Amino acid sequence: MKTHVVPVGFDYDRLVAPLVRDQVDVDRAVLIEGARGSADVARKLREDFASLFDAETRTVGIDDVYDYDAIFALAYGVLRDELDDDNEVRINVSAMPRTVSFGFTNAAQHVVVEDEEARGRVLAYYTAPERYLETELADEMDEVVRLMRRLKDEGLTDAAERELDERYSRANELLREFNERGTTVGAREFDGSHVIEMPITPPADLKEFERTLLRALDDEGVVESVSELAEVVAERTGRENTDSFRSKVIYDVRSLREKGYVEQSESGKSHETRLSHLGRLWVRAHDCGEGDT
């Protein structure tokens, strides 16, 4: 099955037009909807995915579209579930705030890091609009202000009255489009396609023991030395805290630091060790489920 993950936002055309114009197959749609503002667009999308593509839809809610960490964790769960169901996944990152777009794109990257076989089954893409309604509305308001200024200076001549009627009609039409479509209209074509693909480039992969270290650091917060971390991990895994085991912990902590998952700072003769932001994101994504609404 081909699943399209669609963060909804306030634009309508860019979420449907590229699929129709490029004759893309859609078997299933997962609509990512914010807590406010996008309900009308989401409703229209559910109707269109059903009528245009005969696709089933489900909605996943985001409480705060600016909470990047929560978005990343939710996106990871959504993508992982679809891939586990053996679906191909396409993510449209055109419409919602950049925190959501980046969160879903980076989550896709993370999934591919862990599962190389998923690389050809996950794609993030962007669609550029044909027109920006907010720009046209701003231009029209400039013209209205100019006309009102002239009317104030010259009075309402026949020519001015005709222009006033034209401006009134144009402004009403733009407002109607704005209310129906959001801030943009249409989908632009580039080189025969209405989508701009964004290839997923993975960072370094994680070994199983490195994952164990990350979860241990998440539980502990900060450990005063790598030796202390070795004691914690040995107890968690039921292994003996030998010199060889401590060397393994030291080696893998260094590897995690180089990959950006762990931070260290000197404390006397030891190195305090903690998760970096990336490390916290990894733990949250892998220990957090998604929330359907």
C-alpha cells in the first residue's frame, strides 16, 4: 500500500493538487492535524482522498505545532508503524509550520538510519504554490488605499466609481479564495513533476549496546564518570563490570559523542556524561507511541 502522510496546516491545494496532476496512487492517508486552525482543511482532505483516490484516512493530532521534540517523536511513531505494515510512505511537508516539516523530515532520516531497507520506501517531498494569496491581498489593499486617497482628494467621479466597483469585486474574490484555499493556490510544475523530492541522508547508525547506553543515560540524567556509567549499565544488563566491559563502555561513549548523541564535560579527573539534545530525541522517539484522534 502507498501511504501519504500529510501535515495539514492552512493550505489546501498543495496537499491534493500534486497527487492529482501527477496521477499518484494513494491507498491510505494519515492527516497530521494541529489543535486549532486546520479542521476545515482536514475535513475537505478526508472527503477528497475518499472521492478522488478511494483512500482510507486517519487523523493524528499534534497538541503544539512548535514543540519540536514531541513532533519528532510522534513522526517517528507514525512512520515506523506504516513501514511495519509494509507500506510505502510519502510525506508532504509543504503546508504546516517549519517545526513540523523539519520534525517529519528528520524522523524519516532517523528511520532510514535504523533500517536501511526502508530507504527506498520513505520519501519526503515539497510542493511550491502557483500563487501566493497573501501577496495578492496585500497588493490589492495597496490599490484600495491609493483609490480611497484619490477619492478623498478628487471626489467620486464616474471613472473613480468604476474603479471602485472593480476593486470591490477583486477584493471580494481574493477574500473568497483565501477563505477556501488558505494562503496559496495551485501547485507549480518543475521538470515535469509537481513535487520536489528531498532525499534522506542518514547520520551514523547505532549499535545495540550504544542504544542501551543512551537509555541508561536518559534514566540517570548525568553520570559523574564513564566508570559510574559502566556500573549502572552492568547492573541493568546483568553483566559483570570487568575491565573489558568498562573499556567497551568507554569506547562506545566516545563513539556516541562523535555521532552527536552524548555530551561530556571535564569534572576533575573524570568526564561528566549526559545525553545531547539528539540523544534525548532518540530516546523519546523510541520510547513514545503516537496519539490518534
